[in-house]
Amino acid sequence: MNRQKFTDKFMAAFFILAIIKIIGILAQLFHQSFWSVVGTLVIFVVIAFIILIVLMQLEKKEKENNASGKGRSGGGNSYLEASLFDKIRDRYEELAQKYIREKDYQRAAKVYMNLLKDYYRGAKTLEDGGWYNEAAVIYLKKLKNKSEAANCYEKAKQYKKAIDLYIELGQKEKAGDLYRQMNDTKNANIYYQMVADDYVNNNQMVKGSLIYRKKMEMPDQAQKILLIGWQEDHEAFNCLNNYFANISDVVELDRQIRELYGKTPSDKKIIYLEAMKHEFKKDPKLQSTTRNIAYEIIAEKVATRSEIVNELKYFNPEDEVVLKDISRYKMGRNRMFRN
């Protein structure tokens, strides 16, 4: 039984589908604008023409192969089919890139989504072209990607829609940021407070303090959180270091350093000594206080931690006598242990 060639079958099917598609496009006149329907029809006609050319070329090549005795059946049809769809896909890609070069991002996106069924590239093309609301809808409805959709709504300044998505995603700080963009301080602080509470409950005291200081503009509350972290040994050194860093007045800082040291238990004085090394370098007005505190800690700990004498050099960087005393002390300790 004679079999109709694959290209003949495909061409027949193509003409039938093309007619149905044209009827479908024209039917859109009932619920879309005239020029929108015309634009869609033009795109379809251009693409149909490209496909028709490809089919005609393949038919011509098949006839030439048959005439020369090189025509193949069975597996050849499979190869021909794959080749055909690859060529059609390449034509679609070229068409989409052409629209992008022409800055016609909506048409390019339609090619990606309607013809290549690539919704991500379609959405990304719309986003790149500044069609943020349209891109957000594709991300949300077709790709179920709330994060990308929220980002697009944010770019479109559709802050309420973006906030709803960020809340669903658990990004409370981002929700607070967008409320602040809307000058809604009350709602912004509600979400910032949630973030700060989460950090504190997870013993991330420095991050919690930064929310209070940078986002909520509550520096006193930020200092309280850092003080709790220092006292309860949650990120103790970082909390103490940040606590001092937030005090800009040198006189007040000097007072705070002395006051906190007076309340510091023995087992945390080594940490306090590390903090003093930082404070010593800040301002000449702090050097007397920090040096005296360092001497007290070193004197208290040297019996059990002889290596602590090395810390003296940080508080006397230019004093050659102190450096020699440290060296003599270490040599004496070494001779004592050898004997």
C-alpha cells in the first residue's frame, strides 16, 4: 500500500490547524480590541509563512532524495520529523530575538510563551522590557514563583501586592521595608518588631540590635539588646564591641567602659580585655582608662595564664621598657619550669 510522505501529511495538517487558529484569532474580536487582534494575527501569519517555507524546502529535499535513490523510510521519517521541529524552533527563537532587538518585548514574550511554551523566558523578557505587572502575573500564575512575582510588583511600585507575597514567603523584614517605602511607619515597625524578636529568640543579638537601630530608629532599645547579649553570654564579644561602637561621645564612652567593667564577672574578663584592645586605639582620651583596666585583668589572670603578659604590648606599643620586661618575665618563667 502506498504511503503518503510525512511532509505531505504534515502540510495538510498544518493548513487545517492554521485555518482553525485564524478563526480563533478573529473570534477574539468579541472581547479584545481590534488592533490587539490584528497584532496577534500578523504574528501568526509571519510564523505560518516561515513554517510553510520550511515545509516546502523539506518536501523539495525529499523529492530530490527519492529521485536519486537515497530516500529513506521508517527511521528516515523520524529523523525528518525531528529535523523539522528543530528548524521551526530555531525560527521561533530568531523571531523572538528580532522582536527583542526592536524593543518589542511583548511580542517577543508571546513567541516564547505561545509558540515555544517557555513561560520563564517570556516572563523574564517582559521584566527586562519594563512590563513588570505583566511579568508578575506570568511568574505567579504560570510558574508559581512568588519570589520573582513579588520582585516585579516591587519594581512596578505595586507595594501592597508585593507585601502580601513577601508575607506569604515569610520575608517579614522585606514587608517592613516596603511599608516604610509607603511611609507607613506603624505597619513597618510591626513587621520589624517580628524580625527583631526572631533574632533575639535565636540569640542573634547583634542582628536584633541592628533592626532596632537601623530600621526602627530606636537606638536605646538596640543598646539594651546588646547589653543583654553581653550579660547572658550570647555573642558576648560582638555585643560588647557593638555596644561601645554605638557610643559616639568619648566622655560617655569612658564612663560606660568603667561602669561595665565594675560589673564584669571574673570568667568574662578575658573577653573584656579583648574589647579594651579595640577601645584603646579609638581615641587618646580613652587610653588611660583602657590601659588601667587591662593592667588589672592581666595582674589577676597572670598566675593561671602566664601568656597573658603578651597583651601588655597592645597598651604600650612605643614603650621599649615594657617589651623588655615582658621578655625577662617569660625567660624567668621558662627557667623556673626547667629547674
